[in-house]
Amino acid sequence: MSINLKSYVRDIPGYPKPGIVFKDLTPLWKDPAAFQTMVDQLAGHYQSSRVGTIAAIEARGLILGSAMAFVLKSGLVPVRKAGKLPWNKIKASYSLEYGSATSELHTDAFEPGARVLIVDDLLATGGTAEAAVKLVQELKGKIVGLAFLVELSFLKGRELLKPYGVEIFSLLQYDQP
Ligand code: AMP
């Protein structure tokens, strides 16, 4: 039986501020079959990619990333918001669809040359993912890909990320808000 994952995504117009249509993924995650389908399809794309470490972006990327790491038998490192990581770290700032922020990564997240897959729940303008790419590159990781459950294609995150030459994979695309 195939599952239509889009039917589990709830649109919340005006959250967290006017003009934004927030993609609420909690209805998808609370459904066992939908959750499993999401993880199988995302992880399945990287089955032959020899992923050593998943760099999962806080907060919702950690939900997907940890499940994918389990399936792919890879490690997991968090890319977190400023001030959350307890040890030595590097940082990168970026602008968001709704604001600006700084991401951080522990300096010992992986060894130089490690095969790193970057994971987040959603690609919008691409700023968050770009910051993660910069962090992984600064530590000399080899980026295997960028994986998202949702891609808001109309915000052109793919174009922002193009110069980095990294493969981008998303399960659900939306071409309008
Ligand atoms: P961006 O940096 O613009 O690509 O934004 C991506 C990040 O912001 C992801 O970590 C998402 O969780 C969050 N985000 C941005 N826009 C939305 C949206 N419309 N619905 C849900 N999450 C969003």
C-alpha cells in the first residue's frame, strides 16, 4: 500500500508570522506508517552512498536525521542554534524565511574527509542549509548530499545552494505557498 505523505502535512497560514505558510509535520510524524515511509524513502536514497555521519539541523532535522542514521548505520552530529552546544565549536550565520540565526557545530563532529549527509526537515530559501554546508566544509567533511522531507521550490533554495555543487534530494515538493 502506498502512502501519500503530502496528505499528512498540515498548512498553518500566518505562523510564526503573517505571510508565512508553515508546514506542520507533526500529523505525519505521529502516524506510524507515514513516519516509517518517510524514513524508508529518505534513507533509501542514500543506501549506496556510504554515509559516515549525518549532520542533522536543529530542531526538526534531528527527528529525521536520527532515524535515518539508525537505518543507514551512520553516526549523528547535531548542527545546533547558537549557545546550545557545550564544547569547542565553529559557527555560521544566515538569514531565514522569517528572521536570522547562527548555527554551530562541534569541532570534533567528524574527522576530515568523513562522508557527511546534511539533513533538515524543510528547504525554504536555503540559508539554513547553506550555513550547515559551510560548517561541514570548514571541518573538511565530504558532503554526500543534502536531504529534506519538504522543499518549498518557489523560494529557490536550490539556486542558492547550486554554487556548492552538492546533490539535493527532497521527498515532497511544493511550487506555491
Ligand atoms: P531556509 O533557511 O529559508 O531554507 O529555512 C529552512 C528552515 O526554516 C528549516 O529548518 C525549517 O524548519 C524552517 N522553515 C522555513 N520555512 C518554513 C515553513 N514555511 N514551514 C516550516 N518550516 C520552515
